[in-house]
Amino acid sequence: MTAEGFRPYPRVREIINHIEGKSVTFPEINKEANVIYPILVTAKWCPYTVPSIRLWEEAASSVGLSLRVFYAGFEDGDKIVATANVAGVPCLVANPKTLYYGLNINLSEAVIFLKKAVT
């Protein structure tokens, strides 16, 4: 928990304002085909950020992919969280329908997961 509540649900404030009839601007959420996968969504406060970045970067490079990292709580990260319906961090978004939560995976399993999910 953070002082603002559980992340990565960053739009709670906007939803409350909308319910109370206050002016709210929601970000555009586009599910465009030009999104490049895999994407790792994590958070600055998450203790698994550094090891998850290392693991998924190595796994991605093993299969010829580049990993993109976004942080929940920041604009671009929040867009990915909303678009992919990410419920926690760290989360690897391999494609719009395939997510992997946590870090309970070894490198060889991560490589197999990416080969199946992305290609």
C-alpha cells in the first residue's frame, strides 16, 4: 500500500471526481497495433523492479526482442496499466492477452514464455 492506495490503480481520484460531478479529464487509452511488446510494468517503490528488469531484459534479448519498461504511477505507465488491465507489479505484458505477474520464474522458463507469447 502507498499513501495514495494500492498501485497500479492510478485513476481512483478521477473516478471519485467524476462521481461527485467535478470536471475530469481521463487519458486516452488506445489499443493500437503499433505497441511494441514485450513490456514490463513495474513501480519505483517495488522491491522486485531491478531483478525483474534484469531477468526480462536478458530473456527478451535471448529471443531477439527489446524489452520496454514502464512505471505505474507515471503517465505512460498508467496508460499501459489501463490498456492491458494490469492488476499488480511487476507484470510482463507479452501481448495484449498474455501477462506474467511476479518474479517466480527462471531465465530458461522466461525465454520459453516469451517465445510462445510474443512470436
